[in-house]
Amino acid sequence: MIWRRVAEMPSEELDRFLFSQSINPRDMEFDVIYVNGDNHIENTRWPGETWRVRLIEEDFLRLCSRRLTARDHAHARACPWTHR
């Protein structure tokens, strides 16, 4: 999971940061890479590679905006504004 201040680290800077930390998505260490904000990480994937990039914001909003059921009570505490 990669969280950054997007205004301070645009996509090109993110690419340089990953390289400087020896984080290479193509090393096959990861199945999913979560990152916030626009990025070009998935563009480095070659045909046949199965890892993927997911945007943190999209998954967070998807999970927090779905209609809650009694089974989701613990989730409601994490996203209290969605409780109706």
C-alpha cells in the first residue's frame, strides 16, 4: 500500500520514489498494489503478468458507501457517516 501527498508527489515522482526504494512491481512480489491518486504503475505491467493496481480511494468509497446491514455493524464504526 502506497499513500502519498499527491500534490507533492505526482505520478512521475512516484515512479522515481519506487525505483529509489527498489520497489519494482514487476518483481512479482505483489498480487495487488494499492495506491492513492493518479499513477502510471500499471503501465509497467508486461503481457502475462497478473498483478494489478487498485486505487485506495475507489475501494474505500465503495466499501463505505454500500448499504449497511446488521452484519456490517463493525464496518459502520469505521465509516460512521454511512450509517442510516
